[in-house]
Amino acid sequence: MKDIQNLKDTRNVDIQKVGINKVDVPLIIQRKNSSNQVVSARARANVSLPRDYKGTHMSRFVEVLTEWQSKNLLGVDIKGCLEAMIERLDAQSGELLFKFKYFVEKKSPVTGLAAQMAYDCSFEGKIYDGEYKFILGVVVPVTTLCPCSKEISDNGAHNQRAFISVKVSYDEDKHIWIEDLISLVESCSSCPVYPLLKREDEKFVTEKAWDNPKFVEDVLRDVVVKLREHVIVREFEVECEAMESIHNHSAWAYQKEICD
């Protein structure tokens, strides 16, 4: 049959990224406790397309993802999957992104009751000029309490749920556990968020936030300092957004850095 994608294109446009998006796949996540968690992930896979080709072969992306899935390597060997994709599609560069919910058992701070907490996470692999980069991403919900509100009010202070988004990149021979990155981020908030709280726990988190007021700027700076000091992290991106309880807008801060 005639291969339309391989026909020559005359518009002289190299396409930087072309592929498939929002394809649902099962993903194997290695947990810190040495077990595995299988999650439902939404994938985006793309490669570069030279100007001479009319189109890429979309089916080949799915073929590679399916092959890695059948080998129980999808999520475990992102670099190998991406290399196979680039080779199969005769491309010079490519990217592979998985977004998924990751579940961590979390105990309430006083009663110690355990429940599952879901975090939005991502694995991303990129190959450009033969160089591979892996990026781990987490979105961590936390509590923040406004220092200004506490300072100027005779009674109480407004607080809100905030979301801290972190992406980190590090060398291939290193590893950062999702659980450890979540803990690092939570330590920079006024108080962590929990999936299950009894009255004793609610008292604890309310008072902890009161004793630890933070603007989004404070949270961002604390996360930045910890990532700068991290012995493995080589590059990072941090975003903090607080869903303000007394305004019809959110407070937001952002930072991206390459470590020395």
C-alpha cells in the first residue's frame, strides 16, 4: 500500500514536535518500600519530523508503548522506550511524558490513622542531540497561613490550600523517590494536608499552621533553598499557587534554576 507519510513535502518546514497525546496506558511505578504500584497514566509521545517528510507514523508510537507494556517495562525504562520510539520513527529527537496519580499511605499526625493520599505526578524523558534527560514532577497540596493576616488581626488569620508543583532533573545513575520529594515539599509549607483527620488531628494542623505562617514567596524560597542544597538535583522548576480564601484570585510564585 502507498505510504502517504513518506511522501516528500515542499513547504520547507521542520516540525519540532509531532506525535500522539492523551493516550491511556498502565504504568509501573517503583515505590520506596521496594514494591511496585501500577497506575493509570496519560501519555504524550512526540518526535521531530524533518521538512522532507509529509507526516510521521502515528501507529508506531502505540506499537512501542504496547511493546514496553508487554515486557512490564513501561515506566521502569523510559529511556529505552524513548530510544526505541526515535529509532522506529527515524527521528533525531523525541519526548515521552506520563502523567498519573500516585498513592501514598499517610497517617494523621496525632491519632495515627492511615489513609491513601493521591498526588499528581509525572515522568518525562527527553532526547536531544543524543543526550537523555529525565524529569520527575510532583504536585503537592499543602496548607498556608497568611503572615500579614495573623499580624494585623486580633483574632485568627486566614489560611488556604496551596499547591506546590516541583519538577526536578538529575543524572541517569542517580535516583529520587517520589515519596522523598513529596516530603521535602511538604516540609516547606505552613502545614501538610492529610486525607483523614479526627478532632485531635484537626487541632494539631490548625495550631501548626498558626505557628508557621507563610506567604507563597516564603514557601517558594524554602523549596528553592532545599533543592539548591540537594546533592542529586541538577535542575529544577518550582511553582506555588495558593487558592486565597478572602480574595477572588490566587497568589502565585515561580522559580526555575540550573544548579552549579
